[in-house]
Amino acid sequence: MGDFNLALVIVAIVVCVLVFIFNLYLLVNYQHPDDKNQAYFPKFVVVLGLSVAAISILMLPADVANRQACRHAIYNGACNLTLPMKDLWLAIYIIDAVLVFFVIPFAMFYYEGDQDKTVGKRVKSALLWVGTTAIVCGLVLGILYGLIGKVDFTVRHLTSSTTSFPSTFQLSNGQPCVNNGRQCSAYDASPSSETTWTMRSTFPEYVVALATIVGSVLFAIFGGVGIACLPLGLIFSFIRRPKAVITRSQYIKEATELGKKARELKKAADALHQEERSGSKGRKWRKNMKALEKELLLLEDDVKALEEMYPQGEKAEATWAMTVLGYLAKLILGVFGLIVSIAWVAHIVIYLLIDPPLSSFLNEVFIKLDDIWGLLGTAAFAFFCFYLLLAVIAGAMMLGLRLVFITIHPMKWGATLMNSFLFNVGLILLCSISVIQFCSTAFAYYAQATAAQEIFSHTLQSLRGIKYLYKYNIFQIAFVALAGLTFVYYAAFGWRRKKPSGRFQLSS
């Protein structure tokens, strides 16, 4: 048993190192050329944040494996040799909350500060903003914890008189309480015996709970939209793919139109910069700036599509072949993702929304996979959790392109600025808490008796003022509803290509 736990510790250390290396690889390859050899602190925060998010997702499968370490123990002290998962959960989520609400905002304020200012002034300005945020968050947390930071458990109050216990009194599965005229108090207790047992939660658990609520709102919106648009976006990308290479005359015509559009956008950008220098950075200016950013993204997509339809150079044929294979890969991944998305939505409806559940569905699938090979079910479990995080990012991108009030921060290979990196890392970290809570609830049968269940299924769902959100499945219903609406949207309009709107309301 001790050997098993030692192996678990070794695997955990190796996985953490691999996660760190992989995130470093992502940073190096996704970063914008302008950020090379500079902005080291934001880069450190990005790698740390991505690592914490990935490790937090992998901790739930580790929690399940940790539980199994002493499941068939033959001596009582076996479970004392396992990992202290509850302490690790609280530690990882306190780090998560600190990164989301303090470190990442500081890095963003510092990175986006006026480059003409000295480093000291940029740090001072960033600290001022973050300090103000810390004071407000501290006051809100302190007041809420002092007033309603309690857990209400529904219990049954039982009393009975004492009596001798004769040797002829026997209990069995068929007759657990009633025998020879005697009854257990719990067997015939009236509904009025139910009462509420109140106790104060620990402050770390309360911080995790409030962070989970904030993340759950974003997760229900972005995740619900993303669970549908992630696979359907890939499938419709294949449907809208270029069918053949265009002629040179068509290429020149399209390139001329794109050049004209680029000049219009440059003119709009110059006008917005002129307004900024004149101090006219109002609500209208911010709206136009966001609209301009989205038009630029659409223009970049059009340029990329034109380059795909007319490959140039000595390896034009090979480039076109790779383009075709790329779209085929999108189709395959899209179909596979669609199966996973449908499985997720079906599982939520079957296991969470219908009371009592029709079936444990994916829980049984993971258990059977574990029977085939010890880590197969755990790997499938981790994949389904990671898929939800990918859905959150896809949903944020889709809504960002279509809603003006949502700022978009695209992730592009070799062209991602640090502020976009930091924003997406913050979103991933904030939603990772909710993903873990969501998965521990959705896969409660598979992840039973784990430390995550104790935190998320017992304490969180019994917190005063919060428990009703989980009692009535508010987030699950919103998730499924938005997923259904997105499926309908893609079925009706997904085949159409988004066109630039050109809506600018520039000041004269």
C-alpha cells in the first residue's frame, strides 16, 4: 500500500513538471514578436497561471486515485499514508483566487501602462489599482463571512428512552429496525423531527465558495455556448472551406478589396487615436475601439483565407495539400467533439436535472474503463474535465466576436500579446474552480468519498445564501439552455460567413 502511494507521489511530481514544460512551450510559440526578450513578469504569471489551472483539473482524478489507495487496506493506518488532498485543494484554490483577483490584474495594469513612464511609475500605478481592488475585495469578503459565512445542514433530531438490549434482538437486511415490537427511532420518526444544524465554515472554504460562484456564472454562459460552438465551429469551418485554388485575376481582385478595407480601418484607427490624444476617451470611444478590434480580426481571417485559396511560392502544391489535410483534421476533430458535447449534455440531463437520475451514465463508463485498465477511466475522466475548459475559451471567443460589450482577446500562434494571454489565463483560472465543482457533482458516483466531494458537494452546497443556486440546479439549467440555443443558432446560421459590419460612430 505504501508503494502505491509512493508511486502516486512520483506520478504527481512528473505530471507537474510536464505541465510546466508544456505551458512554457505554449508561451514561447504563441507570444507576439513584440514581446520577445521582454515582459518577463507577465510571462512568469502566464506560465504559473496555466500550470495551476491544469494541475487543479488533474487533481480530481488524483483525488480519486488517492481514495483508491486505501480502499482495500487490510490495516487501519493505511489511509494515513495517502496524500492530504483536502489541504492541497484549499491551497491550490487560494493560489487560484490570489492569481485571478490580484496578481493577473497587476500584471495587466503593468503591461498596459504607458511605455514612456519609468518602471517605478508603472509599478506604482499598477499597485494603486490592485491595492484598491484588494481593499474592496477584502471588505466584501469580511462582511459576507461575518454575516452569512455559515453552513446549514439539514439533520434529523432523534430522542428515545433507554432500555435493555436482549440477546434475542437481532437486526438483518430484511428487518433492519423492527423486531419483537421494538422500533428504531429513525424508522418511525416524524417529519417534524428534521432540524437545521448550523456551523461556521472556515475562511479558506468560504473564499473558494465565492470564487466558485463567480466562476460558475461565467462557466454557465461561456461553457454553455462553447460546448456547442467548439465542435460545430470546426465542422462548419470544413463546410466553408475553399474548394479549389482561385485564379490570379480573382486573387488580385480580392486582394484589392481587402486593401481597400484595410485603409478604411487605418483611417478609423487614426481617428480614434486622435480622439484619445484629445482626451475624448468616453463610452462612445471605447465602443468604437472594441468594434475596430473585431473588424481587424475579421480582416486577418479574410487575409488568411485568401492566402489559403491562392498558395504562392515554389511549394504551392504542397501548401495546398496541407490546407486540405488541415480541414479534414478539423472535420474529424469536430465530429469527435460533437460526440463528446452530446455526451456531456445528455449526462447533465440524465444524471443531474432528472430526479431521481435515470442512469449514472458516464460514471459507469469511467468505472468500466477502470476495470479494463487502472488509469483508463481516470484519463477519460480528466479528458472530459479539460474539454469543458476548452469549451469556455471557445464560448468566450464566439460571444466576443458578436457582442460589443465583451472584450475579445484572441489566442493566435506567434501573434498573441501578453494582455490577451493574461486575460485568457485569468478566465481559465476562474472557470477551472467551477469546472472542478461541476465535474465533482456530475460525476459524484465515480468521485464519491473524495476530498473534492467534501468541499464542493457538502460544504459549498450547504452555505447560507448560496445553497439554493445548487439546490435548484440553476447553473446546470443555464448551461443546457445556452447549449441548446447555440446548437439551434449554428444549425440556422452557422454555414454563413461573418461579414465586417463597418459600424463606427466617430466624432467629428
